[in-house]
Amino acid sequence: MSGNPQQSAESPRDRVERVPLIAGNWKMNLDHLQAIAHVQKLAWSLKDARHDYGSVEVAVFPPFTDLRSVQTLLAADKLALRLGAQDVSPQPVGARTGDVAAAFLAKLEVRYVIVGHSERRHGHGEDDGVVAAKAAAAVAAGMVPVICVGETADDLEAHGSAAIPHAQLEAALGGLPPEAEYVIAYEPVWAIGSGSPAAPEQAQEVASLLRARIGELRGEPEATATRVLYGGSVTSQNVAGFLKQPDIDGALVGGASIDADEFSRIVQFRKHVGVV
């Protein structure tokens, strides 16, 4: 949750300016040497553009094998990019082959952790209970979970756009303590990697409903402060349309995030025509 009060004649939710978050999920791309070169290029591009990290937060989510290399680079060069991880174990440190504990990620100064991404839900059989446990583990270790929710094409046809994201949201929030910080990423599964994103107005409708549900479950102040991102075929050509929407506070970017120049253009969405 992030934001500063501002005056408004609108609803209470309009009185907080949430700092946008542009998050780059590299997925299983770039080894640790490529990661160093990629982050350096991205940082140089944003420096040349005089990017203000206080007005738009930027995070990168490398594979596990890259995290230490990227963390060292960010610290040594005093870069303002945030570090994120693509997954976390729901279990504590112990005899769990192949898992990565939240405590280990926290030691690497990881700020954000993606949980519930559709590629984990569908490719690895992770249900809502597992996602909730991962979100809780991240919070307990002092990190911020980026909780992904979204419907498949079949879900959309059978239940509409909001029913499945609502259910996933409720399950994930159920295990979080009061005042926990988290980010919601609405990613319609049918849009991910397809080249066909949701319409900005459609994404806004779902984001608004998700924010309203947070208010019902955890109170209006939390709903007002929580950032809701859109993900699914985000590019520099369409990001501004999403970020114009009142309930969309950033983007979870997949394929476009491994192109440093393209990701830099996405981060600079406020320079696009018609965006303030």
C-alpha cells in the first residue's frame, strides 16, 4: 500500500494518490550474466530519461538464479530499482527439496514476491490454499506479495470477468494479518502472452470490483491504499490506456520486460500523449 493524501470532491478512494508500480516479470528468461547487462541497460535508459522513481516505482522480477547478481548490482550502483521474486515456498526453512524459503528471499533484499500467477496455478497445480499460504509467508518475512488473480476464457464465458478473480482474491486475503501490505495484479489468463490484451475499460471494471471487495473484506482505508495492477500483453503502445483508468495503479509486464528499451518506454507511460 502506498500513497499520499490529496484533496478531492470525489469518493474517499479518490483522495489518495497511489504511486504507480511497473513490475517486470522476466519469467524463465535471462541467466545471471544476461541479467546484469539487462539491468544496467535499463538503469541507464531510465537515467537518461530523468525518471523519477518517487512518482513511478519500478521493480524487476528475475529468475531465482539471478537474484543475488541483481541484488549486488543494485546495491553497488545505488540503483533505485526494486527487486522482486517470481515465487516463494509457503513452508519454512527445512527438508523441502527445490523450495525457496521466504526468509532466504528477504535476506537478498527482495521487496516483492509474485504469488498466484496463472502459470503457477495451471502449470503446477497451485490452488487458492497454496496461494494464500505463499502470500502469508511473504508478509511474515517482511515482503510484499503481488497476488495475481484472473479468469480463463472458459471462466469468462461461464461466469463473467469478475467471479473467479473475486474468489481468488478472497482466498488470498483470508490468511493475511491486519494492515498487511500487498499488491493485486489482475491478469486475465486469456490475455497473457496472446498479444490481445483486455480493453482498458474492461480491466477497469474488474479492478474497481476488486477494490470494492477489498473494502468489504478489510475496510475502506485498505481498499483505498492498495494498488491494483493490470497484466496481460502489456506494451508501450497500450500501457497508457490502462494507466488512465482510476482503479489501475500500474502494470505487471511479462514478455516486454526482457527488452530493456521497451520496458523503459512502458515505465515512462506518463510521457505518452494524453497521460498526466
